[in-house]
Amino acid sequence: MRQPWAVGFAAGAAALGAALALLYWGGTYELRLGTILAMYIALASGWNLIGGMAGYPSFATAAFFGLGAYAGALTQVKGVPMVFAWTFAAVVAGTVALAIGWIVLRLRGHYFAIASFAVVIVLREIATNWTDLTGGGMGVSLPMLQLSMLAQARLFFSAQAVLAALAVAICLFVAYSKLGFALGCIRQNESAAGMLGLDARRAKTAAFCISSAIMGAAGAIYASSIFYIDPSDVFDILLSIKPIIMTMLGGGGTVAGPILGAALFMILEQTVWANFLSVHAAILGALVVVIAMFLPRGLFGRRLRPRLA
Amino acid sequence: MIAQVLLNGLLLGGLYACIAAGFSLLWGVMNVINLLHGTLVVLGGYLAWMAFHFLGVHPLVALPAVAFLVGMFGASLQVAVLGWVVGAPVLVTLVITFGLDLITRNGLLLGFGADFRTIRPSWTLGTAEVGGLKIPLDRTIAASAALAMTLALYLLLRRSWLGRAIIAVRMDRDAAALMGVRVRHAFVAAFALSAALAGAAGALLGLVFPISPLQSDGYLGTAFTVCVLGGLGSVVGAVVGGVVLGLAESIAGFMLGAENASIVSFVLLILLLAMRPEGLLGRKGYA
């Protein structure tokens, strides 16, 4: 690709056009699919910051998604307007990520992966057992909206799409900033990066916080759009795995990779869901195995430039 | 009362040690965290249930067959899938074992449904009372059998040619290959042993708890925590870690209520990882 910026602008314009067309002509079903796709793009791009760019195998996506979902849902139940609740959820997820990151980001490799797994389980158990605040296993019901189904579908699609655009913009910005350079150094050789005077701790904590804030916002919008959440739904470990697969599929560490991967994964997932309901988990599993075995660098990984598209 | 809590913790710890020893072996030898491990435990439980339900065989009698079958399943996974990605990055092997876990779990759900299955042999030993202490004998036998198998793994790794080959591969893959060890075979053997121990633990757990596909996450978490507690890749560490975790869960359950016991163990896990990632015993070798 000779002119990555031109291609990038063209792709961005096409995506904007598609989103507007969907808003104008799409029915509730198409809008739902669009909402899921936008959420996947946001999650994959968010994971890409820590997992792709810094090379830290984080499984904590579900933790911050669930945390954001609960933070957003509980503030909305208290009567806070939706947009503020979503922002609040992002702030909560980012702040908690700061504290958790301080502990887990000093680990590497398998140990980091396990610790990030454990974060999901601890938060899920807390949400399940802190019944006074979260309603426990009964979940939380959100206030209904006085809007038609179509208007609701449009609203939540717009929200997730704006978040996805924001996540991609953040990835782009980070990729071309000093932070992105630092993350690349960490991925290649963290000890050497530290030796050259790079504050690796600060860089990866920043990436972890930003990525968690995106995941938290995605969770909060998700909670608003389905009106009911419970711990096993929003702290589902599959939510941690899917963004990894998407990013792998498209090519980790690039800005365009997670977007392409999310779209491709979405198509595969919907096909499987529609045709093989009782064995869809097994087929998803087989897909995951095949992708990780044969395409660890992604379909487009070699053709995409390391930074942009 | 305190003695009772400690005893329950010890009995739980024996079973935990058996689950974790195989997990730790695989992690140490192949540098693979096997996310399938919890499901292998459940698979062992179901095989024992089938043996009991259809053939009327007591789980303790069916134990070798169950261990063998689950071990073969593990070996075939290694040959078919994981053997191709030896030395791949952490993320790749983690994702692959997760995919295999999804497939196996889906299979179990289709085969057995999500209901709990219980194994209740017509003869049970009941409980013995020693000085006010209730000793559940079935549970004691299950824990002892689990510990005996863990000890057998230890002896195998220490004394047998196969065990020495596995350890050699763990220490230095290239050097072991130069010394005539078939590295591929050692990997398959390690996976088979690990899976066999998981299956056997599942059959024993079936004697104590109801069996359900939903438990595999819990067993996987247990294996993680025990490995981190006891240090990676040592059988002795798995036993120490298993007993410590069993005691910790039992005490936490007694003081804070049973529903909070698992939070305690996972918080323990994160804190330990943060402070002593090399484990409580803190040695990186192998024994």
C-alpha cells in the first residue's frame, strides 16, 4: 500500500457512509447486527492496545466490560442520564485498571495471562456475592426507555459506533505517538527497552488503562441496550477470548487489523449461530484452534504495515 | 470445630494436589498452560459415572480405566493439535487450548446435559468418629488415592527412564534431543500423564461431589492457584500448594461463609502472583 493515509481516509469515509445508510434504511435486525459489530470493533481495538501493541496476553477484557456494565447500569438505575452513566463507567473501568494494572503488569507471559484471568473471576464473584449493591445472581434491570424499538436500535447503534470510531482513533493516535513507540519496544524486548531508559511500567499501565476504559464504556452501552445484566452474562470469559481471536485474525499490533478481524469474525459467528445452534460452541472452538494454529499473525498481518493500514 | 475444619481442608487438599500435579507438569515441561485441564477432570468424572451407572462398577475400581482413557484423549490432542505449535507464543497456545476446551465442553453438554450427576455406591463406609472428630471415610479414601497417584507421578519422574527423559526435555530441549531423547514422544507422554491424573482426580471427585460440566472452570482455577502457591513444575510443590489451598478454602468458608471461599482463593492467587511469582517454595528447578 503506497499511500496508507489515502486508503485510510477512503476506508473511514466508506465506514461513515455505511453507518449513516444503516441508520437511515436499516431495520431493527440490521441495526442490532451493526451494534454488535461496532462493539466488537471497540473491544478488539481496545484489546489491541495492550495485547497487540504491547504484546501482553491479557484475558481481562471481560472483567472491565462487566465492570463498566455494572457501573453504567447501577448509576442509570439511580437516575443518571445515559451518556453520563457511560462516561462514568469508562472512568470507573480506567481507574480500577490503574490499581489492578499496578499489581498485574509487573508479571510477564503466562503469569500475566493467569493473573488477568483471575481478575475476571474475582470481579464476577464480587458481583455475584455483593447482593446489596448488585442484586447478586438476580442481576440488575435497567429503566425502560419511552422510545419505539426502531428509535432505540438507532440510538444504541449510534452509541456503539461512536465508541468504535473513538477506539480506532485512539489506536491510530497511540500508534503514531511516543506511547505507541514505547509499546512496540516493550513487545520486542522489554528488558532492553528498560535498559535504554524507557519507563516501561508507565507506558504499559497507560495502555492498560486506556484499553480498559474503552471496554468499560462498551459494557455500559451494552447494558443500556439490553436493559438487563447479570454476572454470568457480562463477565463471560468468552468476551475476553473473542477480541483476541478477532485481533489475531486481522493481524495484531496494527490499527486496521482488529477492524477487519472483527468484521470477519462477526460474519463467521453469525453463520455458525444461524446454522448450528446446538454445536455452535464446538464450531467456534474449532475455528479458534484453526486460526491460532495456522494464522497466528493474521490474514492481513504480513501485508499491513506495522503501524497503520 | 477447628480440628474438623482443618481435616476437611486436608482432605480437599489431597484431591487438589492430584489435579494440580498434572497441570504443573505440562506447564513446566511444554510451557503450555492447558485451559482444558478443568474439563479433563470433569470428563474423568463422567467416565466414572458411566462405569457406575451402566456397568455397576465402583469408581475406585474403574479408576485405572478412567485414567487410561482420559490419558489417551490427552495424548491424541497433543499428537493432533498441540504438537504442531511447540514453542509458539503464550497467546497462541492459550487460545488453542481454550478452543479445544470449547469443543470438549460442547461435547459433554450434548452427551450429558447440564444436570448434576451423582455417584452413590450402595455400600459406603460412612463416617468414623475419633474423639468428636467426624472422619468421612469415603472422602478419606478418595484423598488418599489421589495423593498416592501424585506420589506415583513423583516416583515415575524420579526413577523411570521415561520420567528422566521428560525432565531432561524440560531442562533443555535441544540438549535432551542430542542425548537421544525423542522430544516429541516426551511431550506426548507428558500430556498423557497430565490428562490421566486429571481424569483420575475427576473420578475420585465424583465420589465426593456431584458432577457437572459447569465445574470445569472451578477446577482449572484450582489448578492455577495451587501451581502458583506451590511453585511451577514440581510435584512436591503441587502437594504443598494443594494442601495450603484446601486449608485456606476450608478456613475461609468457615469464617466468611462458603460462597466467599472462592473469592479468597483467587485474591490469594493475584496477591501471590504479585509478590512471589516463583511460588511459596520458591525454587525454579524440578523434583
